[in-house]
Amino acid sequence: MVNDTQVLNNGYPMPSIGLGVYKITDEDMENVVNTAIETGYRAFDTAYFYGNEVALGKALQNSGVDREDLFITSKLWNDYQGYDNTIEYFNQSLENLGLDYIDLFLIHWPCEKDGLYIESYKALEKLYEEGKIKAIGVCNFKKHHLEKLMKETEVVPQVNQIELHPYFNQEDVQAFCDDHDIKVTAWMPLMRNRGLLDDPTIVDIAKRYDKTPAQIVLRWHLAHNRMIIPKSKTPERIEENFDILDFNLELTDVAEIDSLNKGARQGKDPDEVSIGDLK
């Protein structure tokens, strides 16, 4: 059995596999959450920007799973950076989700040109000290963002959530995070199936393991000690994406998938994102 839990640098446990709920509508949320819970998911990743924190919170409350068995991640949207705004909108997310605390709260993008991510993170440190957040971190931070953050703040981020898949493996960011005990969570871990799952190398490896190409890619992430948050509302896909804990990839297969890197970023370059850019 592959270990399905990571321990963050503050000792807090986080499931390796979570369900991303980006673009999951309020109408679909309860069915999606119920399917995920029945499959074995206990981690759910949302954000203020997604507009579905309320629906996720209600679905989880109705699921019957004890709060302490769930791991909930949400994120501070760009438009609300700044010390006071961060505290205000964290509290709004907390209210939306119907929770007393959030397991992991992240700054969604650095928005470096606006110069607010340091004070935003200092607000997260305060909320962390108060116990309202069990772990804090960032999203879409490059090495230079992390270096600046760590020089000017006290708490080393527990997590950096970044776009990462075999065609864009961010080796430099991964190495920096590994060196500083910052866990990496991969968003878009399957590249939203923009041709990745038809790659001949991945298809060939999948046949040899009697697994699907998606399962091979997700298992590759776990082989690098990353967390993953694949998104789906399709029951079969939700189940498929979780059913990866009963096998290991050979090191040669991991290396072969590593070699597929093309530097093919699909989302925005974090250096080019400013407050108000993304709606």
C-alpha cells in the first residue's frame, strides 16, 4: 500500500489525494462530494474565487463525516490581498464553509507587481497562531517569490500549490520546495487531458501496469511525494483518480515520464499575474 498521507513541516497530516472542486456548480456539488466520500476522499480543495465554498461546506456537513476526518483547503483571491483584507476574506471563507477552522489556507497568486503578498502572508501567520488555520501556504509561487517570502516572514510555508504535470514538471520549484520541506501540491495534475493521456509513453506504461493513463500520471506525482487534487464531477473518473494506492511505479518508469517535460505551461505565468487580471 502506498502511503496516502503526507506530513507537513509543522507536523500536520494532509491526504495525498484530494478532490479539486474548481467549476463544480452548486447543483452538482452534493452528488460530487457524496461520490468522493464513498470512494474514500477526505480532502477537498476550493477557493473564494471558485464561488462554491458555501455549496461545498453544506455538502460536507450533510455527508456525515466527522469534521476532524476532513481536510479542507481554500485560498485568498488576488483582489483581497493586503493585511486587513486577508483577515476579512479569510473569515468570509470560514463562514462560507461553515467551519470553525480551515485546514490549509493559501495565497492564490503572488501578484508581485502589487507588492502585497508579504503582508497578506503575515495576516495568515496571525490566523495560524490563533488556530483558525492549521497550515498555511501559497499557490503559484516561483523560487524567487518563495525566497523573498521566507526572508520577510516567520513561518515557512507548509504547501506550495502549483501547475505541475509531465509536460511541465517545474523541477526547479520542486527542488527548492524539497530542500526547504515545503510540500508541493499539483494543480492540473492531468493537464486537463489536453493530449497528455494520449502520449505513447504514458499509454505504453499504463498497458504494462494494467492501469489507465490517468492513473499512471497521478501515481507518478505520488512517486515524487507530491499531493494531487484532480478535478472531476464524473463518478467513474472520481473513483479512477483515487484508485492508485495499490501499486508503485518502477524507478525507470518514473524517469521515463520525467523525460516528457516540455516546459508546456497551460495556465498563466505567475510573474505576469496582477490584481484584477483574472476574473
